[in-house]
Amino acid sequence: MRIALAQLNYIIGDFDLNTAKIIETIGKCIQQKADLVVFAELSVCGYPPRDFLEFDDFISKSNNAVNEIASHCIGIAAIVGAPSRNPDAKGKNLFNSAWLLADGKVQDMANKALLPTYDIFDEYRYFEPNRKFNCITYKGVKIALTICEDIWNLGDDPLYISNPMDILAAQLPDIMINIAASPFTYDQQKTRAEILRANTVQYRIPLVYVNQVGAQTELLFDGNSCVLDSEGNTVSVCKSFDEDIRIVDFNPENKKITSDIPVANEALSKTQLIHDALVMGIRDYFSKMGFSKAILGLSGGIDSAVTLALASEALGHDNVYAVLLPSEYSSGHSIDDAVALAENLGCKYDTISIKDGYNSVLGSLQPYFNNLPFNVAEENLQARIRAVLLMGLANKFGYILLNTSNKSEAAVGYGTLYGDMCGGISVLGDVYKTEVYELANYINREYEIIPLNSITKPPSAELRPGQKDSDSLPEYDILDQILYNYIELRQSPTDLVESGFDEAMVKRVLRMVNMNEWKRHQTPPILRVSPKAFGQGRRMPIVGRYLS
């Protein structure tokens, strides 16, 4: 049997586009003499559809799309992902299903059993878990067809008594096929590879795994669809962060699976993975929303510099507009660094002083400030005036404002709500400050794009004379370790102190994190690259006193 892996980039709810892409791919696979082409989980409707699934019309359109795709499956079979209605009135209305299409119609179906409810996942909200497991057969080949999470629990599951593959393996399948929508994090590729290999080693049959690629707002999908033989060796791998089709040949008699394309052994570094994921995330957010042009405030600092470089790569330098917004506290070298970067990238830029706007607003407020000394109020006014100017330009000329705040700042509330926290999408909101420096060095790996001074100078918001981030925060190399251990690893204050961090610093940092949840609830969507990003995957109460 000749099997094609179809790793595509879908748009949620765009049935016309998704159906056309799937049908076009089926045609290509027919030309390559494939017997079966496999698409990703919920490929017909896009993943994750969330509350679209509550509209009966959405399900009807999905079913119509499946039937349209099936009509093109003549001389070839396809496995597609789509919701299906559950005929049992006792359960939820829908299954998350893998549909086998052949001879112009639906031939069989497998439903997902293990519905994830952790982090960004909430599938049990919509779907009924499958409790009936049977292999499907096509051209005499018995297939253990599963969906994403169904192969992640190796061992007993308390809800379902047994792992789905344990039941399917007892039916002596020839091959496993798993369709997935597995989001990217910088450690997910390694974890995923270990899970896939463990399945082939345990069940001693080959595995075809097809994941989707592309960005769905903040969720990024890296693809990396692959085929493993019965001994856990990788036979074929699709590209990372790009659409791809791969063909493999499977002999059901001896269970051998082969590919004509050698597997590249080069693993991408964490920094390169984050870089490529963010570029894809920016590009897809703009293209899928129908936008083309971005604007951002360029300060001469490291965060806006990295954001501009990533956006320029994602959208093209002609589509990114950098605006320098100096105040009376901005240093000359910061302006020079910002200009140098914009010219290095070939991006359009302008300089608009905020001095007059700031003095005008300050003048209006002065009678009510009662001659109180300069403090954070005046600092925030500067950031908010910058946001007003950027949003004015964005509205007038159709730009989308890119937010440049990093994860360290977002964690401790070191940012101005309705000021530098504005934007349509947050590019670096899941990237710690120390990782931003790593990204800058990666961007400069071949030649200097980001001026060296932007990388080496002490970080500063430049909202008061001589200001440095370290005036308000611990040094970032220490701060980021505490934040990572608390946010990603969920370590308690006691754990942190016992691991060697100063107790007073731990209490100070965690208090800032927990006190600023209200700010994070008002930030733009954040492109997710870590195992625990701010947003839908980290649900904390705004009003709460844990660790306060």
C-alpha cells in the first residue's frame, strides 16, 4: 500500500478553502499513485473550532464538505478529520472523528476516546468520548486508526479502563495511523517523538502520524508529521512549520514501511524553533485575518528590535512600518539604534516626538495632580500617548499594531496598560527577556541586523532620567529563572527557596506575578511557544490571595 501524509495549513470554519486544499492534495496523491492519503485531526473544519461546534449549521457544513471530498476519492482513499453527530441521545451531541473515504463515499469512521482538558485543550466541553474500538480495513490492510491523544496514554487510563491502542492492538492490526492537531511548544517535538516511538516499540507495528501545520491565532502547529517502522526508527518526516506531502510504501505481509527520501538528522535548536514558530505565527495571523501591514513602536531597545526583525521576515520589509516615538528622556543612542535597525531591514520608518502631546496632557492634569512629585503616573502617560499615536496611524492607514512586550514584563506587570501593552497580537509575550537576547543573537547569526548596542546596553523603558529595568526588577537572569520555575514548573515558594533563591526575592517576584493577573487579562493574544503560556492555557483568578 502506498500511503501519503498530507500536512496542510487550514483555516477554522473556512470549509470552502479547507475542502479545496484537501481535494487538490488528493489529486496530487493520485498522480503519485498513492492508495491512501491521510490528513490531520479536524482538518475539514480546522482545529480548534471551539464554540463553532455548538452551531448545528457548522456541523451540517462540515458533513457536506466531507461528502464533497468523498466524491473525489475514486481510485484512492482518504482519511480526514471532522466532527460527527452522536446518535446516542444520552451522550454529548458530537464525536471528534476520523473518516475513511473511498469509492466516492464514507466507508468507515473512528472516534476519539481520550479528550484532553488540560492547558489550552477543552475537548470534553464539546465531544463525547469513544468507548467502542474496532480496526478499520482498506484493501485488505487492517488499520488501528486513532486521533491524537489516543496514543499518548501508554498504560491504563482511569476514565476508560484501558488505553485505546491496547484494545486495537489485540485485534492484530497491520499498521497504526494517528491523525493529530498537536500544538507546538519548544519542547514538544522531543516529547512527541518519544511518545510515537514508544507506541511502535510497544505494539511492534509501524505508525503513520499526521499533524497539521500553521497558526490559529495564538496556537502554533509545527507539523513534523512522520512515519516510524515497527522498531521505532523514523522512516520519513515532513517539514517543520510548512505544508508538505510525503509518500511511503507499506508491505502488509512483512510489515515493512519505506521511503525514497532520506531522513535529515539535524535537530533545530530551541532558539531556532522559537524563531521559526514566531515568524509563522505572525504570517498566519495576518494572512488568515485578511491583514497585510503591521506597525510598531521602535524604541532602540531589544524587544522592539527583535519584533521588527521577526515581522519583517514574516510579512516582508515593505509591509512593516516602524515609528520612533522619543520623549525628553530618550537617549540619543536609542534613536540611532532604532534608525540603524530600520535601515538594515529596509523598513519604512518615521520619527514623531511625544514631547508636545505629553506636555499638553500633563498641562490638562496639572491642576488636579496637586503638585505631587513625578511618579509612575507621568511615566504611564508617555507610554499611553505613544499608543494613541500608533493606533491613530494604524486606523488611518490600515495597519495592525504589534505588541512588543516580553514574558518577563508581562509576568510581573512591568508594562503600561493601554500603553506599551496595546496591540493586535503579542509577538514576544511567551518569550522571557533572556530568550529575547538569544533570539537577537540568532537573528544576527550571519551578519549584524540588530545593532550590537541594542543587545549590550542595559535595558530601560526611558520614562525618567537614567532609568534602568534593574531599578524596579531583579536582574533578568535571576528573575527569569524564578518565573520559569513558578510558571512552567509550578514550583511553590518553598520549592524555590529550597532550590537556592533568596526568600525575600521569591516573595517579591511572586507577589508581582499574582497581583498583575488583571493586566494580563487585557493583553492581546500571545503567540504560544512555551509549555505554559499566559492566556487560555493558564487560568488564574484575578482576585485571589494565594502567595499574596
